[in-house]
Amino acid sequence: MAAAAAGTGAWDLRPWLWRPLRPHHEGMTANAEAMDVLDAQTCLDLLRTCDVGRLAVSITNHPDIFPINYVVDGGGVVFRTAEGTKLAAALLGRGVAFEVDGYDPEAGEAWSVVVKGYAIEIERMHDYFDALDLPLFPWHAGPKHRFVRIEPVEMTGRRFHVVGHDAWGGDQPEIRRAAPE
């Protein structure tokens, strides 16, 4: 069993998390559980197929998650915002995480992409005018005149086949996705 880190109560789980990867096809590798690990270009391609993701920030050790609409611009993620926690995270130069999921019911596949990096407000005039030309419009009626770019430091993605309830024992009822009204 892994020992707790000195005085922190945290456990080192790395020995249990490592799984050997084998080549699957270009842009992916797969582990023993048939989960494909996506390369950065495939992650960017998947990010371009969606409009909404979740931005995770932490200000003064208080984590928060916000749904945001975004566009992929080059290798970064750009969103609009107003003054508040999202912009504060950008101005303080702290690390952020951005996550997007997708599901293709016809193929029975789900995927998830996580971008970790730094949120930086777009302030230089030329960059700001370029951001204004992006197909990025606020969904909320309030003014969102500030643009923020997430500059990736790490980008990870996974794709896997969604299994039915019978894979977990067979006799379980179909899981409801929402409570009846």
C-alpha cells in the first residue's frame, strides 16, 4: 500500500495509475480498458466541434467552475467575459483548467478533453481586434467586452466506447438520466 506523504495525509497513487499504452491508430493510443488516449491535434479537432466547455479556476484557494462558450484560435482557447472571477483568474496569472466532453450516440463513443494552462487577458490592440473578428458572441445579455486566451501548457484527451448496463452485471435496470416530472 502506498504511504501517505509526509504530514499531508495525501496518498501517492502513482503505482496504481500507470497503465502501459499500446498503439491503436494514428493520433491515438489505447490501454487495456479500451480507452484511447488522444494526441494534442485530435484534442484540438474535438474542441473545435463544440461551443461550450467548463473553466475551472481557483482564487485564494477557493475553486470555482464556470460554463463558457469559446472558440479555438490557433492552439489556444478564447472566451469573452466581464469583470469577475474568470477575469480575476486571468489577471492573477494563475493556472486554469478547461474541459469539454462529447458523446456520439450513433457510434456509442464518448470523449473528454482537458486543457491546463494560463489564462491571459487579450489587451494588445492588434490582438484585441483579431479577437473581435472571431466567431465568439456572448450568450448572456450583459456586456462581455474582455477577451481571455487560455494558453495551453498541457492538453489531454480520452475517447472510449460507452458500455450498456449489462456490462456491470446484467440485472440492473436502465439508469434514468433525469428525474420524472
